[in-house]
Amino acid sequence: DAKTTQPPSMDCAEGRAANLPCNHSTISGNEYVYWYRQIHSQGPQYIIHGLKNNETNEMASLIITEDRKSSTLILPHATLRDTAVYYCIVAFYKLSFGAGTTVTVRA
Amino acid sequence: DAGVTQSPTHLIKTRGQHVTLRCSPISGHKSVSWYQQVLGQGPQFIFQYYEKEERGRGNFPDRFSARQFPNYSSELNVNALLLGDSALYLCASSHSGDSTDTQYFGPGTRLTVL
């Protein structure tokens, strides 16, 4: 499985956009980019996924570079409830979680 | 619609004992995957089942086994428990387990081995 690199932590102001970067330079052509988040001791929550094109849903937007070696998750208007560990995963069918980025949204 | 459910919520066992964890997938989902999450780390893949057949297995010892039933629910069994097996055990379900299929996680079972 391709490995991902994420910053260990980042802060964000409430109401502002949060941009979470992820590097996945060894991604294979058939691997998707998935984003999940996990709020303390709960099960991971699916956010969004994509293969090549940018994707948007009610929670977030996913921007994938043309060479697919990196991506950015955008939370358009962060709230305090968005405080969580965010995992960027590249996967074919099984999910391989790394350490993720601990995002703290501050009032 | 109900999400993925897992039972029990919490469990305390002693070393050497055996444990069975249960998972019910989202209605209509035929694939179940199991993950182990040790405190401070991300979840690690243990098994994936689809239509009662094992589709994938992670790097876990043979003490770990699982099965899927005709109603697509699943059990994870761990024998000869070690202190290091203390973790949050997560179950995820998806329609078919294919690469395009999103996996949805349950709340997990917190296992403590004393």
C-alpha cells in the first residue's frame, strides 16, 4: 500500500476554512485517496474519497493534484465539532491508516 | 437507517482467555472488515470478509480469526489473549468491499486485557 505523509497537528480558527495537506507520492494508478476523521475514541467517520478528479460533498472538498502525488482536504467553515484526528489513506480495498493530523478548531 | 453496530461496547479479560466480538453491518452491505486500534495509533487492518469468504488478511497472528454468517454479520475471535491485545476493535461494512466501495465504521469494542 502506498504511504501517506501528513503534518502531525494543525490549528484552525472557528468559521475559517481548514486546509489539510497529504503527500502520497507512491500512489498506484488504481488506488483511491480516502479521508476519514476520528473524534476521541469513536469509530472513524468517512468524509470523502476520489481517484483523479476533485470531489465535493456536504462535509468537505478534496483537491487532488494532476500527478496524484498529493491532495488537500478542505473543510470550508470549521466548527468546534470538527476537532478530530484526520486520516488521509490511499487504498485499493483495505484501509491502511497512518498517524493522521490532529486538527484543533479554536473559538 | 441503522449504522454498523458492535457488541459488546467494553470488555475486560485476563491473559490467556478467549474473546468473541460481534458486528452487524449496515443493511444491504455484504462485506465486513475488522481493524485493531491500539491507543495512540491509527487502526490496523485485520480481516476482510465478503459473502462469507475471507478476502484479505492483515499481519496478525493465527490467534486472530473471524467468520461471516449468512446474514452478513461477523465475529472476530481472539485466542490466548496477551496484554498487547488491549485495543479498540473496529468493524467496518461496505456493499461489496471493492476498491470503489466506501467503508463505514461502527463505534468499536474496547477490549482490556489484564
